[in-house]
Amino acid sequence: MRRRTFLGTVGSGSALGLAGCLTRDGEGDENGGNGGDGGSEGDGTLTVVTYESMIDTEDSAGPWLKEAFEDEFDAELEWEQLPDGGINHYIQRADRDAGIDADVYLGLNVDDLVRVDDQLEDGALFRELDRDRLERADRVRDEFALGDPHGRTLTYDMGYISLVYDENEVAEPASLEDLTEPEYENTLLAQNAQKADSGQAFLLWTIDAFGEDGYLDYWQRLEDNGVRVLDGWTESYSGAYMEGERPMVVSYSTDQVYTNRFDYDFSRHQVAFPNEQGYANPEGMAIFEDAGDVDLAYDFFDFVLSSEAQAEIATRNVQFPAVADEHVDLDEEFDEYAHRPSEMVSFDYDGLRGNLDGWVEDWAREFAGQ
């Protein structure tokens, strides 16, 4: 997962208590044995792999989750930062039968699952979830599911890719096609689809809009109009956009939550949904096939979907909760400044399978690093 980092020190933004009491659903022993489901006996420690911004500061979601989970269970939660290479690191280890010393992956996208199944066998690397062992799985919105045909994931939050622009310099673009017009020459910052989730999501949005046979022509028009492609979200937003180098950037529809939190100028942080759309980027969690404590992993999943944890993840990770509204209570400021598009655009698992790598590689040959 390659995504945003905080722009500054962030407070909790909520006065929430710890998660309600949970009980183990599995049949393992009190030390976390897996009840004969194929895993080894656990030692009361859960190792969770996740991306940097989940755990990089004390105000990130990770430290709160660790403290609250450990207070609720007789267990220890250890965070492990996602290595360079992301999901490919674990694909390569599985391909070599090298073993994986982690229990849970927090931060999966649909494209990660596609790459797993394209490079390993279908349904590989992660366990199919037994939803009967999850008290809160049904809280997740159906439209936020990752669509994994092998049932390995649960969504824990949702983001929408949008445009953020400075209304003092440019007008709101009504469509993606508008971005190729002279009015928007040398205005847009985007991210590398090979290196940033936001960049890949924006690329997929253009493929949805212009088709497999038309998206490269569209990107040629963007390039002719001066689009600038930087490696990641941090370089394009925290760097070039915040430094005033360009008046528009591919980003997230929750960015005004940051704007309000840090008292930035709202006129420079307007959210645009071209074609009244935003590209959906759900994030999921899965249990590694060789997890040492499967029961504890299921406990963690239910905990993450609790009302308190969902509110804290949304506030601290600045993404939408995965669960339906009745299962989470967000503060009024989050609801006011976190914007949802009228239409959610996305490619599902079947749409990406066998296509994703080719689309990205074809794009990168022509436009990466422009």
C-alpha cells in the first residue's frame, strides 16, 4: 500500500471509549490454538503488516488500535511495516516456500488480490474467511466489498479518488475531458500508476471513462496539455501542490478534513468530482495462510469492525468507515468535510484479472515520470 502520509501532527478528533467486550469464536484453547483449522498454536501475539501512514505517528490509527486491542484481549499486537515492493514481497516469498512471519495483512486493495492470483494459484496466500466466526462481518457495506471470489478479505475503510483544486486559479472541471482543454493547460499534478495507489486509481478511472482502446489517447491529450506525473501522493500533494507549483492535484475526497484540522485556506482545497464521479478505493484485511494464531486474527477483525474502532480509523486515517452508518458515530466535522461522489466508479476483481498489469505497463512506457 502506497498512500498518503499526515501533513502534520493530528489529534484524535474524537472522545471514544475502547471497544466493547468480544469473545473468541473459534474452538482453540485459551492460548489461541486454532481449533484444528490448519494453523499452528499461537502464543498470544498477533503480527499485523500494514502501510507506513497507519503506524508512523502516535496520532495515526495504528497506535490507538494496538492499545485498545491489547486492553480488550489478553494478547499483544505487533505492527510490521509493509516492506518495499508491497504485496509482491509476500508473493515472492510464497512462491519460494520461504514462509511468512506475519498473521494479518491490513491494507489490501483489489489489485493486490489480482496480482496474488495472477502470479500464484487462485485463492493463494490468504485464508478463506469463515464468516460464522465473525460477529460483525455483516456490518460492512456490500458496495465496499473487494469482490474477492475466494472470500479472503473484509473491508475496513473506503476512500474516493477525486481532484483537489485552487478555486482562485482554476474553475472546477466538469468532466475528465475538460482536463485536456486549454483552460487547464499546465495545471494538473498526478501520480505514477506503478508506484502510488492514487495514481493507479486515477489511471483506472480514465480506463473506465475512455475504454481500453481509448485511455492511452486520452493520456496523450493530458500530456499535450501539460500534466505532470510525480512518483507518489506525498511528492505531488504535500510537495508540489502545497508549495503552489500547480493549482490542481489527483487526491482524495476527504482532503477537506485535513484542511479543517490544520486551518488551511479552503479556497485552495476544493474537491472536484469530474463527471460527478469518484474512483472507489476500498481497503481490506486478510489472514495469511500460515498465520500462527488464527483465532486471535478473527478477534482482531471483529475488533476493527467495532463502532469505536471504525470511528477512530476514519478520523485518524481520514477515510470513510467500511460499516453502515448505524454502526459508527462520527463527529459532525468529519461528516461535513468528507465528501462522497454522486457515482462510485471502480473495476472489480473480474474486471482487473488478466488486465491490470498490461494496462499499467502500457501506460508507464509512455507517460511515467512526465
